[in-house]
Amino acid sequence: MENWWINGQPGRLIDVADRGFTYGDGLFETIAVRNGEARFLALHLDRLLGGCGRLRIAAPERGALEVSLVTAARGLRHGVLKVIVTRGTGVRGYKLPAAPVATVVWGTMESEPRQSEPVEIRWCETMVSVNPATAGLKTLGRLEQVLARAEWTGTEVVEGLMTTTDGQLIGGTSSNVFIVAGDRILTPALHRAGVAGVMRRVVLDAARRDGIEVIETDLAPSQVHDATELFVSNALTGIRSVCRVGSQAWTVGPVTKRLQELLAAAGVGECAGAS
């Protein structure tokens, strides 16, 4: 069952002049709800409101939005809480409205969490555009990811790795990617493209607190093949070890196992007892 609120009122209909609908002019968050609580809500709000600042969207008041989201999450046992903020309505054309009023939407969807298990992924042909102005943000414009995800239909492969238009590894269609090289973790720098995932932030913080060296840098696709371990992260699944990309296979290594333990201790139940 799904429930939606638009600017605090129950509803599902958006004004056709809303710039989120016409131009993808907005941001969104996908938040895991576990036992009636929105997981890492503060981190999601940090990213959402920080993105509003970068895009010059009039951000909703944090305290009031947080209360609304906490209340919505309590209506679920397990599921997903989605939050969308757009610049609001405006006349035709790209010019910013003179006095825009943001549209704030949130909704809840029931779903059961799944235990983290090793996954098979693949390479995508569709590439991600390089644009420092929106790099790191979770904007509404996800057409590149939609096209990339359309490249396969089977169930054996669960994620696809994407590169930028200049050939750098940037992440998955709906995940961040991490390469274990010896005793170090490498992950793509997101200053030119990509999405700075909340679970990515949790993973990086946990690794650094545990004394694991983490390097955020430009990565060539060939470095995936040189990895001793490979894993991906997502707000709904925690971290999942990658067991295969094409003809190359990996087993779950000690660094990935350690991070799964740390995340489980931080409340990411999907990683508890992960194989």
C-alpha cells in the first residue's frame, strides 16, 4: 500500500506546471523505514537541504519536515519513505520564477527488507554526463540511469556499473561502488558526476573510524578487474558484496565482511549475518 502527501496534505495529483514535472527541477530522497523509523533520516535531510541550497530551491523548514517524515514512517513496519522537493510551479521556459514556492512531496510504500547476499553485476553502455554543477546531488533527472537499467531484463544480474562520458568509473545505476585494493578502499570521487549516497557516507565514516584507509579518487574501469574485493552500497540494502562482473568472480573478502559487521552494529539490519 502507498500513501502520499503533497505540501502536507494527502494527495497524488501534481500541477502540470510544476517544474519538477516539466524540467526535472528538483531533488529526491529514498529512505529505508525499519520498524517504523526512517533510517539515517538526519543524513538524508542533510543531503536534501544541502542540495536545495546548491540549486537555489527554497528549502522546506527542516524541523517541520522532519516531524512530518517521522510521523509518516511510524505508519509502516518496514518499507520505503520517498521525499521529493521541486522548485514549484512556473511559466513556460527555463528562466527561474520570480518568487517560487517549493513543492514538497513525501510518500510511504510497504516492502520487506532483504538480507544482504553476494550479487552479480554488469557493465552498462549508457554513460553518465559530467557536470560539476549537479555532481553529487540526487536530482530528479535520472534518464541516464533509466536507460542504463533498461539494458538488461533478467533477474540474475541486479545492478549495472556506469562510466562517465570521459571514461571514468562513477557508480551503479542505483548504488555507489567500492574497490578493495589490498588493505585500502577506493571509491569514485564525485566532484564531477555521480550521486553522493547516504549509505556511501555511512560506509566511509565507518571505515575511517575503524582505521581502514579510504581514498576517493578518479577510477578507471580496469581497476575493477584488479580489485581483491568489490562491493556496492544503497540506502535500502546496505552494502552487498559483488561476486561476479562478466567472466570475473570474487568471494566475500575480509574488508567487506568487516564493514558489513560495522553497518549491522549501526542499525543496517540487512548486513547482519551477511554471507
